[in-house]
Amino acid sequence: MSEPAAFRDDLVRTIPSLRAFAISLAQNNDRADDLVQETLVKAWDKQSSFQLGTNLKAWLFTILRNEFYSQMRKRGREVQDSDGLLTASVAIHPGQQGSVDLKDFRKALETLPEDQREAIILIGASGFSYEEAAEICGCAVGTIKSRVSRARTRLQDILGIEGDGDFGPDAISAQVLGSTAA
């Protein structure tokens, strides 16, 4: 049997394994079939670079894996947005207001009593549970809950927050963002 025929036969024998690997990567049968086909085409084109006596299956799996990640990177750069909905949804309000809001929040946070500030930072910013925060502070869970509640109420008073509408873009920015989404 000639070398190209032997290479071809070895390629055909690996197809079921390649397909199983491709399905595990792509999580989609059609994409997996495309990956396998692309792998076989590339392997056939580059068969002169394959060294006889080495592991053909490993070589093919490497080609398939590299092709999968190349496609993923390409998909990450490409966006299908034929109706323009995605483009409209990426409009954001200006960052300047957020910077000012953060500065105001930091100033308000500094005015809180130390125990309340510590509790709200542990729960709100650091992501600890009430139980974990209580253990860190060496107090009861109820004490932490009370401190966080008082801190939230005090911050709302200082910052003039009355409801959910006080978060996010101001009224003018909301109108602009609303008109781009239409």
C-alpha cells in the first residue's frame, strides 16, 4: 500500500474519535462535524509534515483543538447584529456621573461609624455572608445584620436615595439611551 493510501486509511480510522472529541468541545453536532472536516482537510494538506512512526491520532487531535480555539477567537471578534438590536443595547450613560457618584459614596461611607462601615464593606463589597462577617467581627449574626441595615439606611439618607429610580443614568441620559434602543 502506498503512503498516501495508508495515511488516508489511518485518517478514516480516527474519524469516530475525532468526532467525539469535537462534540465535547463544540457542544453541537453540526459544529463538531465542521471541525472534523476542517481537521481532515488540514491534515491531508499537511500530511508531508507528519512524521511516520509518531502518533497520528495525537497529531489530529492537536489540529482539531487548535482549529476549535481559532474559531472561538474568531467568533469572539465577530458579532451578528443584522437587526441592530445589539448595537442599540450597548449604549451606556456617560462615565463622568458614575465617577462623581462613587466619590459621593466614598465620602458618605467615611461618615459612618466604624462598626457600620466595617459591616457594610464585609457584606456589600467583600461578598461575605452575614455568618462569615459575624465571625470576622467577633459578634452575633443579628448584630451584623443590624449594623448593615443601619449603614444602608444612613447611606440612603446621606446620598438622598429614595428608590430604585435614583440609581443609574439621570433623566436626560435615560431619554437619550431610550431613543437609541428604539
